[in-house]
Amino acid sequence: MAVNETENAADAEVLAASRRRTRRAFVGFGLAAAGAYGVRSYLQDGPQQQMIPGLLHDGYGANAAVSRTVFREHALAPTYPASRAEALRVNGVVGLKRALKPDSYRLQMVGVKDAPAHPRYVPDVTAWEYAYTDLPPDEDQGHDTKTDPSKASSTKMAPEGMQAKAEQDDNGTGRAPRGQEEAGESDSTLSRNTPGLLLQLEDFLPKLPRHELVLQFKCIEGWSQVAQFGGVRMADFLDLYPPEPIEGRDPKYVYLETPDGDYYVGYDLHVLRHPQTLLVTELAGKPLTQEHGAPLRLYTPLKYGYKQIKRIGLIAYTNDKPDDYWARLGYDWYAGL
Ligand SMILES: Nc1nc2c(c(=O)[nH]1)N[C@H]1C(S)=C(S)[C@@H](COP(=O)(O)O)O[C@H]1N2
Ligand SMILES: [Mo]
């Protein structure tokens, strides 16, 4: 495939640059060298030499300095031939427990430069109401009375109590409460009357080059799979909607959240600008399913699975280190590989 070939050429170039950089980094950061070696060989030796996830995690997973030094915007994770791609398992459905009605999808964007001049500007992005169905739209919604609710797929319905609670208790904000799962409400969730853009997929997908990447997906629980992701580069998307500078500079972070606010992650802006960080719309050449994060999820080979947020409802630039679902539950915020 043409895109892949171009990408491989680009990969070779960037890899060469990253080797030079990494060598320089070793001179400057002698202390980090022991830790960086493993990451470096994983990056450069590619698929033949695969790291054991547990080892990566224990050794350097929590070391933000190493992950910043080695990755920056330049080093690339190995890519694989499409024939190596596996059927990615579904893991984690926080924020996905009801099926989103595709027509009601909007991407909230906050902190964008000159937002008020944009045709998709709204004075309060939080006022947008997402609509849900009990069944994924690709499933038969006929009256099948034989369906055993205890065997229902996790996309079908929130537990009854949860939904009832969501309707009553809106804290006077006029919208459903956020953070209905184990980690609770995010400290970074938007307050009412936050202005920004309300984007539809058609606003940006046709404007951005598409990319297919076959990369390794690693969950901190110890499993990894090679999967084929299709979508657009996050870097290209962010260039289309650049940040309003804060004190003359780019903001440091980006906060992302599911439409219901139940799952959320924080990223360093430079990680999202990495050329292999994708806004994913397809998995294994097919549109994402709801459980894999339709219509839009994130994938970056720089981070563990728990940073790969599915069903993105909000992308917000910020200078405050954003809250993060699994960081609240004790995992490392950086989750670096
Ligand atoms: N919205 C949302 N995104 C999520 C999660 C989740 O529970 N909810 N789980 C994360 C974890 S821990 C992993 S390993 C990956 C799994 O992605 P997959 O189900 O597409 O394999 O999604 C990540 N993104
Ligand atoms: Mo995970």
C-alpha cells in the first residue's frame, strides 16, 4: 500500500535521526542510560526482539524522564506487516456502557486558537446532549423477547440503578453527573459554560490524510497484541485546530474524556504530536465497533493500553496536568513504554 511505503521511508529517516538523538541523549543523561537501553533496543530492533511487558513496566515504566528523553517527537515504534495483525480483544468498557447514537456524536474541543471565529464555535460545549440506544446500531433491534439480559453485551445498558441515579442527581448543573465508575469524577471535567468547538467527524476527517499502522498494543495486565489501526494522525488534527497559546507558549497538556465523562486521560502535548499517535476510526480495516471506541479512539505506541481512550468526546488543551482515570486508581500517569 502506497501510504505504508511512504511511511516506511519516513520511518527509516526518523529512526536514523532518533539514533543520533539517542546517542546524544546518552551523553547528557548518563544516569538514565541503563533504563533507556531496554526501551531503545525495543524501538530499534523491532519485532524480532520483543520486550516482556512486565519487565518494561518494573524497570522504566514509571520513569517519565526516560520516556521523554527517548521518545520526544522522533523515535518510532516498530511497525509490522498487516499479516501479523490480530483481532484485538475488548478490554475495559468504562464510558461505553450504553451504545452511542452515531448521529448524536460531537467532538468537543476546548482551548483552540481563535475559537470564536470558527463556524463550529459554541458558547458552552458541555450543553451538548449525546443520545444513546440500548443496542448497538449494527445489532437487530427487533423485539427479541428471548434475549437473556444477564447475557447482554456490556455495550447494551448501564445497570438500572446507575441510570436512575444519573437522571436524578445532576448537582444543579442541569446535566448528568460525571464519574459514575470506580475512579469517580475527574477533577479536569469541564464546568458549565465552557466555550469551544462542537465538531462533527465530517468537519475534519476529509481534510486529513489517512494512515494505516500495524503496531503492538500493550496492556499493563501483561498481554500484548499486534493490531492494525486506521485513522488520521493526531498531529495533523491538532494542526487543524491549534491551541490558543498560554502565556505565549503552547499549553503543556491535553485532556480527553468520554462523552459521559466516566473515562478520561491526560497527555503531554508532545506525545500527541508523535507521528504514530493516531485518532483511530478503523480497526483491522473495518469501522470501529462501539466496544473498541466508535466513532473515534486514540492509539499511541508510546503508552500502555489504559491511555488509549475509546470513544473520545472531548479534547481540551490545558496547562494544568490533567486528571487520569487509572492514575487515580494508582497507576503511573505517564504509562510510558
Ligand atoms: N473509554 C474507555 N477507554 C479505554 C478503557 C475503558 O475502560 N474505557 N480501557 C483502556 C484499557 S485498560 C485498555 S487495555 C484498552 C483496550 O482497548 P481495546 O478494548 O480496544 O482492546 O482501552 C483503554 N481505553
Ligand atoms: Mo489495559
